[in-house]
Amino acid sequence: MTDVTVFDDIPCELGESALWDGSRFYWVDILGRRIYAKAWPSGPVLTLPVPDLVGSVALRVGGGLVAALRDTIAFCDVDAGTVEVVRTVDTPAGTRLNDGAVDPSGAFWVGAMHMDEQEPLGSFYRLDPSLGLTRAFGGITCSNGPAWSPDGTTMYHVDSTIRQIRKYLVSPNGGVGEAQPFVSDVDHPWFPDGVTVDAEGFVWNCKFGGSRIVRYAPDGSVDRVVPVPVAKPTRCAFVGPGLDVLAVTSARVGGDPAPLAGQVLLLDPGVRGLPAPRFAG
């Protein structure tokens, strides 16, 4: 077991969207409808209640966050306590927006999921800095990710319910190529959840229900398995001044007897990460 410390002991029902801005760590409780922020390494926790389920947050060039709520995109400022809805997303009934991230060009990508995780009704969207919205592809049951290779040419996307991680070639103008298989967890009892990519181009994936994070080489082979003391890790991000600490959000929804379930954990990954890009809108 890798040594693990607790960054913050707020027990989120469904902690997600680990995010580092250079001096502060952000995360969300999707079901608790809260965005949290904490200065590194031991500052006070700031809390921003939001009006709906919040699937993910990402940084903005002008400051603050862009957030994916149930069926809207909002600009949020934890310090000012503000939530400004700037775009409605026409998602099908029974779905909601979930995980999202900003690509190297400054566009925000977010995917939708079926609330009961039974039907492939979700789509994957690209929000341009102009707030124009493009549907990249559909057929998703539970969207997680995305993350990009260090050169920005490969995007990794997860459909957790069908236990698949796929990769896509992407162009600078936001074009997405055909899906290619990257990792399949169909023979395992866990579900692939949030992903991030380190400075060496290796992919880190949280295994929801698997009490582990797996590091994959760019060819999809397993490089390392990192056990964690919670059953449901959800997303990880490289944090700290040197981007050399791995912060892991987790969930207690559905039951997890582990004392640390739902809290943010820190561990030493042995490698460095990449700075999170910022939404240019």
C-alpha cells in the first residue's frame, strides 16, 4: 500500500473533478451540489453551493471556474460566491452532464450520462471559448474524462458503465477521429472512472469499486497498480508546486465502510503531472 494522507476530511457522497490551479485545489460533491476549494497545503476550505448537480469544474483564463451542472454550463467564482449560467445543453430526459476537462486549445469538453446508467443516451460535447457548442459523438451510458496526451493529439475518454476506455486522434480545430480501444475492464468487477495523464504520457485511471488506481503506458499496457484505502476512487490530479503529488477524490455513495470514503486523499506517484489547461472563454 502506498502511503496515503488525507488532504481534507469532508465526506463527499460523490466526490469528483479533482483540479489544481497552481496554488489551490478544487473538487466537487456531485450529489451534495457543492464546489470546494482549498489553498495548498493546509488553507481553509471554501464552499460554493450550486443550484443543481455539479458534474465537473475546470479553470478559466480570466479567473474562476467553468462548471457542468445537470443540463447547463455555468461560470462560478468560489471567492465571490457567484454562479452564472451561460449555456443550456439540450440533453435527453433522464440524463445529466458529468465529467469534463479543458483541452490544450482552451475548449471545454464535457460528457453526459444516463442517470440510471441503463441506456446509451449520453453525448460528448465541445464548448468553444465563444460558447458555441458542438456534439462530438453519442452513444454514451456514463461519460468520464477526458484527458489528453502531452502533445495534445490523443484524447482519452471513458464510458464507465460498459467498462471501456477509448482513445481518439484529435485535430487542433477540435475534430475527433474514430474511436480506438485503449483499455477494457469487462473482465473485472470494477468500473473505470476519472483519468489524467502525467508528464511522461502515461494514463492514470481510478477504478470505482476496485480500491485502486492503475497507470497505463501509451500502448494500453499496465505499468503500475496503486492500491488506495477506499473502495470508490473517482478522479485524480497532479497537485502541489512541483505537480508531484497525486490527489484522489472518492465517493461513499452506495455504501463504503472505509473510514476515509468520500474524502480527498494524497499519495506520492513517483512522477510529475501536467498543468491543467484553462478555458479561454
